[in-house]
Amino acid sequence: MQVSEVRLNLLKTDTAVKAIGSFALDGAFAVRGVRVMEDKNGHNFVAFPSREKQDGSYEDIAFPLSKELYASITGAIIDEYKQQVEKQEQAQNQEASQEQTQTEAESAAAPAPKKGKSR
Amino acid sequence: MQVTEVRLTKAPSEDSCLAYGSFTLDGDFVVCGIRVLKTKDGNLFVGYPSKQNSRGEYKDVCFPMARSLREDISVRVLEEYEKL
């Protein structure tokens, strides 16, 4: 069994949940509500969908049994998460540099017409 | 992908939910909280685990995407239900 698709949405929060998404197994079985978490030491791990039982304890709804499948699912999800975080950071850096050049251009262009008008 | 194990328990009440339980795919991936449900016409079908979202709608947490797998799961689960 292989992970065929991973979709993630990054969350802009300061909580332990960093992203929520879904994955597909062999293109035939979909699991939604998978969370990428971060622990106190900054390590990422994957939380499988769970529900609260009547006695207050939590029970996983869908999860792998073998170590191999667990490793391949969490590996695929965390890889996708890291890629998306990198993309986001790149986009933010680009925006920041664009804003800088814009403000520079504006400050350079602004004095010129004033001079023209005054004359 | 094959269904390798189905576990069902009969539901205590006499409403649309007849049984609940879990199944295993390829002996490796477990799905808990499936239900055997009955429509008003008396047809049986398999209900997948769902969650209520913030809008109050119920959305399935996990479900088969391929028709062949959906049929395979429902056949195996309903077979197991007949044995109860």
C-alpha cells in the first residue's frame, strides 16, 4: 500500500497544530482530517483523525498497523508540509523584496514631479 | 486493495443503525467506527466514520474513492453482518 496523494493547508496559528489535510492510499481510499503537529522541541509529527468517546477518552478513527506503512505515511505528509512551508517562506521573501523595491522606486520617483511642478 | 478483516458488534437500539465496528485494508490499515445502516426501504448500506464541521454539516473522515473498493467493502461488511 502506497500514499498516492497528500493535500495540506497550512494554519497561521501559534498552537501545536501546524497544518490540516488529507491523504489517499493507492488512489482508492481517502483519509481526511490528518494534522501535522509540532511538539515542544520543534519536532513535527502526524496526528491521525480521532474522536472523543462518551467517557472522555480519545480513539483513533483510521490508522496504519505496521511500522513500515506508518513511516511511509508520516514521511510523505511531513515532506509535503516542509515543501509547503519552504514555498510560503520564499513567497513571503519575494513579497518583502518587491515591496522594498517599490518603496525605493516611489521615493526615487516622488521628488522629480514636485520639482517639475515648482518650476 | 483488499478487505482482510471485518469486526462488527450489534447495536443495542432498534433504530437505523444496526451494527458498528471496524475493518482492515491489506492487514495494514484500520478504519474504526463504520456502521451498518438501514434505509426506510429496508436496504442495508455501510456508513463511514464522519465528523460534524463548524457549519454543522456531517463530512466523512475516510471513505473509498474507487467504486470497486467501495463495492468490495460493502459486500464484505454486509456478509459479516449476516453472520451476527
